[in-house]
Amino acid sequence: MVFKGNLDIDPRGMIYESFRIENITVEECRVIFLDWAMFAPSGEMKDQLGQFITEYGDQYPDHPMMTVIKEGLEKSPTKGRRGGRMGRRNL
């Protein structure tokens, strides 16, 4: 079996592998991140992104994927927002 990192939230190892690609660009990291996010396990996105920072932040502080993860953390929706009609209603 091929090692794909220590985190259950990255079962395909996409984020893990992105840190090992030489000369990867921030744009390429965004594509990888979006692919991961589309199939991310259910749960609080901020918690999952925090796990990535804990796992990879010290070793790869200036890596483009770390930039993308931190951007995702800043833009994660706040808890309690509802989608659909309930998210658009005027109070």
C-alpha cells in the first residue's frame, strides 16, 4: 500500500502529494485544493483546514499549498449559515 499521509481527511493524499511537487504554482495548488474540497469528508471545514496547518505548516510554511489552505481558512463560511431559500430570506 502506498503511503498518502497521516490525515484521514485526505484519503486520496492529494494535499499530502501537493507538498512534494517541485515548483508547483499557487494556481495548481488551488485546483488540487478544489478537487480535495469537492470530496472532503463531512465536518467543519475550518477544523479540517486547521488539521492541514498543524500537519504541514511547520515543514512547509512558504509552500503555495499552505497559502491556499490559509486563504480557505479565512474564507470558510461561518457556522450556522443556511443555503437555499432560507439563506436568501430577508429578516
